[in-house]
Amino acid sequence: MVDDYAGSEISVVLDTITQRKSNETVFGMLMLGILAGMYISFGAVAATTVLSCAETPTVLSKWLAASVFCVGLVLVIVPGSELFTGNILMSAGLVSGKVPVRRVLRNWVFVYVGNFLGAALLAFAIKGAAFFGTPDEPTRFADTAIDIAAAKTALGWSVAFFRGMLCNMLVCLAVMLAVAARTVQGKVLGIYLPIIVFVLSGFEHSIANMYFIPAGLIAKGAFFSEFFTIFKNLIPVTAGNIFGGILLILLHPARARQLLRKLLHKVSREV
């Protein structure tokens, strides 16, 4: 029987993963980022499909949509790819001093771009697969996609920020639980529990929104004319995702002690 990592060991594993990610090539980050954007989008497509079934009671449809959305992060973690929101955990390497800031920012930028490309590509592939129908005769799937996109772009910046913050605290916890597990079954269960909470709660995930909003715009034939409305949501949600992930790291007792020791050492040297 394989034992899972204990809570105290997760920090060590995260440091190792952070160092590996920080040394990835630009091409590797972009390609793995594109894959992760597509994987998360597959979960979003499945969730939209469930929500499009009018025959299903609302509570049950939300639960099922949240459940199938979890598939996206499972595909990211188990086969392996680069997801921006999960990579906010690389800030653990900053606190421990094992990874320089420029390496972490380099990863975040290229992975974020890759995630956007992957999500947008899948949204266009869904259009090619005739999921949206036509502007004159949209499918129920298209109507749901349009409604989801409209709701997300209508959020105020502060609301989007805090929903993004709360979302990525749960996403990072899901990644930490998946890291702690050494079996596929354990990783799936560790991902499922926090992710279903974030989806059911209506929190905001920047990478999922890279699919949801373009998909809604494509469904109504306004992707290019209304493209920049995407950033009304993405900018505050991304900021919230970053803050939520870093906050989780800083509040973790082991990391908090590391940071405190570094600050005290710096102050003592200056004094």
C-alpha cells in the first residue's frame, strides 16, 4: 500500500515542482499551457451541456455541472500540463527563496498566454462541431453559453476580484490535495471536493472564463466585435486568482514561519 504525503511533506514536494516548472522552456510552457487551457475547457463544455438540459431540476443540474467540470483539472494534473491558476502555488518557491521572482513571473506569463490560446481554440472547435447551431437557429447549448458569458462580463470589478480570490484558494487546495495523493484515485478525489465547492458557489476561474466568455461571444457571432469585453472579467478575476493563491501560501503555517524568519533576518542585518 502506498502512503500519501503528510501535510508537512507537501511543502517539500511543492518546492521540487516549483523548481522544475521554473526551468521549463518557453516552448514547453506555451505547449503545456495550450493543453491545460483545452483540458479545462473540456470540463466547461461538459458543464454547459448539463446546464443546457432544461428537463433537469436546477439543484441537480448545478451539482452535475460542477461534477463534470472537475474533469478539467483531473486532466491537467494526472497526464500533466501547465495551468496558470495552479501555478500560483509557485509563490511557495519565492517564500522559501529557492526560485527567483523573474523565473516565477516568466512561467506565469507564458502559461497564461498558452491557457488563453488553448481555451479559445477549443471554443472555435466547438463551433466547428456545430454545438452552437447558427445565429438564426441557435441550439440550447448556444443559448446557455451566451447567458453564462453575459453573466460573467456583467460582474463588477470588486465582485469579480473577490470571486476570483475565493476560487483560487480552492483550486490551489485541490492541487495540494492532488500532490499529496500518490494514486490516481486519490488525486481525483482530492481534486473533486474543492472544485465542486468553487463551481457550486459561483466563484470565478480565469482560465475557465477564457473558454466561457469567448464561447458565448462566438455563439452570438460577436467574437471579434466584442472581443475586448472578455477583459472586463479576466483582469479582475486574474488579479483575484493571484491574490487568493498567494494568500493561501502565506497563511500556511510552514510558509508563514519561513517568511517571518527571512524578514527578521533582513531586519537584523540592516540594524
